[in-house]
Amino acid sequence: MPDATASGPNASERLLAVHRFVGLVFCLLISWSIWTGILAFYADFIRPWMMPEVARAAVLSAGGAPPEASRTYDHVAVRHEVGSHWTMMAPNDLRPFFIFSGRIIAKDEPTAGNTPLSNLMVHPDTGLMAPWNGSLADGLFRRIHTDLLLPKPWGRLLMGIAGVLIVMLTLGGLFIHGKMIRDAWAWRRRSPVLNLSDGHKRFGFWLTPYLLLLGLTGAVLGMKVASVPIGAILWSGGDARVAAALVRESGETARGNAPPVARDAVSAGIDRCVRSFLDRFPDTRLGRLRRDEGILMVEGIPFGRLSWAGEGAGALRSDCALATGEIVAVHDAREDGGPGVVESALRPIHYGRFGGLGTGLIYCVLALLCLWNIDTGMRLLWLRDGTGAAAPAMGRVPWSFRIYAANNTLYVCLPLLLLLDNLLAGTTHWGLLAALTGGVVALHCMPFADDARNRLVGALTPVIALTYAALPLARQLMLPDGPWWECPPIPVIDLTLAAFGAWLLWRSRGQRAGVTSMALLQRLRGGRSSRMGATTWTSPPRPERPGRATKVQDRR
């Protein structure tokens, strides 16, 4: 048989090269898609943790039925001019309040020009009425997770591509390491590099079902949402007005006509329309209400099905006349077959919106393990580049590693700043977020500041760890009247903050000794100087074990 090295790289080596290239080029895109998804999910736990009225709403909802839609509307309308076009999202397991969206203004404020779109969290029984996405930057993280703050079709397309890349990396890793099933529980404890390599391979194998589920559903969702507007843009030849008209036409459904309704009769009309819908679809719960002049669209979610309101088999709608309560149009997609069922199940599967609090926590833990696996893969990639033939030509820390190390630092600092800012000031100061982000990136990208940064990281890490662990006590002292022990998400956040603080404190031991990310990379690559910016890495030749060359040749 000819020698494998003489005939060029084999399929496994080509797959490994593709695996490394995709990981290096798209690591931040994939990492941010997972990290922002975790933060957006945890925002539903943080709201009751720092807002007593939300915690009271959660306790009330756990003990009985959610508030009526008509009472929620009255709670908003008595303080605001709400107009005749608005939307109300119904409560669910993680959000025990209505979300009222529309161009509304307070009655005691003057009207000036176009009224901006507002989103309010509303629960009439607790008096809750606060801006949705007004704190914690959860709206920012949700937008980064779905479209990277880019125009919607192109951002959604890019995040769909991120899902495809997750699937590629997962399947590529399985094919590269063909003996992984047999060696899934084997561990070679010989050196830090081997431990890192074994951890990356084993956890990547154990996380395969979750990664494939996350990547496939994310890819389909992103490309499905992006396909209609991008298709309209291509069909219209780039004309924005024609493309917008095509998108509106594709989303239109048959709607009935209804007489106008007086302002003081809207609340009674909501009750009539909701009762008519539930009589027509008794095996559903309320999902969304949308008013357009005299028509109220009522949307429901079927019980006992993994579905999402308005999508696929979850598209149960009735258009009802507010003035009379008569249903004028109905859309029932439950019997559309398998494709509709799959389409409706994509979002709850991707976001973990089924099974209550336990499912969400499992999703978050698995996502954190995925982030760790991405981190170990990137470190292995840089270590390999430093110990291979190209090492003498690389005289400095790679810029890609500097940016990635800055990104990991932001993962620790940004949540703490958001929590402190909202707990102390009740809002998010975007200037502080921008200043922290710019400062961290700049500090990691200046080679002459490496020594000072390493000392700063070693000194600040235990302080940050203790601050995380002390946040539950600070919350209790500042907001002593909340039902903190009756609301399940609150102990979850307290334990998460304590565990994260303990982990950071454990990590700070090595950082105080100078073992930061860049210092560790330097040591493993064989560097001698403590100054990272001007180090030339050279790797001593590794001794060959007796008989190793013969065994390798026999395998070939």
C-alpha cells in the first residue's frame, strides 16, 4: 500500500482543516449567538429577581388563572391614549404578565409629532406597568441573537448560517475522531494540553444531540424568516418600495369587515371576542390579541402540542368584530399535516419554551457547556499553531487570540455591569456599556500593556467574584418587601450568582500567580519571556517514545 503521506492528505485531515478554518473564522459569531441566547433567556428570571411587582405577578399566576385581557386593557387605557391599533401578548410560564405594544402616550403628556412604538409589561392585579426591554439590555441581546443588529433579512440570514456552521462543526468533529464512541469515557491525564484535547472531544461528543438540535432549528428559523424579504428584494430588482409591497402581500390573510366601536365599549368587545374564540377552539389557551380598528384578531395556542402561536400548526386565529363579538374570519392550521407541525415546533424547541422552568435551566447548562467547548477548541487551535512548524515565524500573540481573550473578558464583565446598573439606578446606561467594551478590547489589543493587564486581571478577578456572590444580599437590602422566597426564578438567580462567583474565585488563584489566558498560552507554547508582546515562541522537540515510530508505520 502506498504511504498516506505520499499521496496527500486523507479525508480525515481535510475535514480537520475545514473544522479548524470554520472554528477560527466564525468562532465569535457562533459564540455570541449562544451567549446572547443564554442572556436573553435569563432575562425572564432576572425581572422578578429585581422587580418586586413582577415577582408578585409570578406568585399570583402560579396560584391561579392569569388576569383577563379586558382588565389588562383597561389598566393601560385609563392612563394612556392607546389608539385603535395595538397588540397584547398573553402571559406564559416564564412571563406572568401581558405585553402591550402600540403607539401609546400618557394622558398627562403633550402629543408631539409621531408617537414612538411602546412596549409595556402589564399586570392589573399587582399594578405592574413598566417598559418591556427597558432594562437589562435584554432587547439588545435578543436582537444580537436573532439578527446581529443588522437589517432584519440579512441579519437573520447570517444567524441562519451560524446554525449551519454549528452543524458542520459538530458533524465534522464526529467524522474526524472516528473512535470517539469507543473512547467517549476514556481520559488521558498526561499534560494540560492532552486534558484540554480530551475535554474538547468528549464534551463535543456528549453534546452532539443538543448541538445538532440547536444548529438545525436555528438555521431553519433564520433562513425561513429571511427568505421572504430577500426573495422580494431579488424579485423587485432592488426597489425597496416594491419589495415592501411584496412582503406585505405575502403576509396578508383574508380579513372580515366590521363596524367601528366606541372607545368605552372596547373592553366589553374584548371579552366577547375572547369568549367567541374559546368557544370555537376550546382546547387552546390565549396567545395574542391584535386590534385593527373594528377588528380584533384573537390567536391561540393548542394545549398538549409543541407549538408556537401563529406558526405552522400553531396558527389558530379568528377575526372578530369588536362591536358585536361575531367571528367574521377563521384560520385553523392544525390539520395541515406534518410540515405544519414541524414548523410550529421549531421555536419552542430552539428556545426551550416547553416544560417550564426545568427545561429552561437544562438548556442554559447545556449552552454553557457548548461555550466551554468552543473555548477549548479555539485554545487547541492556537496551541497547535504555536507548537507546529510555523512557530518560529510567529513572534507575537496572534491578534485573533487577543480579540477572543477580550471577548471572554466581556462575558464576565458585561452581565455584572448590567446587574449593578439596573439594581442601583433602575436603568441601563448605554455609555457605560460602550466604554467598558471599548476599554476591554483596547487593553487586550495593546502588546505593550500585557504585563499591566495581567496584573490588573489578577487583582480584579477576586473582587468581581465577590461582587457577583454579594448581589443577592444587596438586592435583599435594597428591596426588602418583595416575595423573594415564593417566586421560583429568584432562588435560581441567587444560586447562579453564587456559583459563578465561586468559580471566578477559584479561577483567580491561577490569575494571581500570572496564569492568565495569554500567559498560559505562552507557557504551553514554550515561551520564555514574561512580556507577551515581544516574545518569540520556540518549541523544544518532543522526545519520541520507544517503538512509537514503528507503531505509527504499522497503522499506516
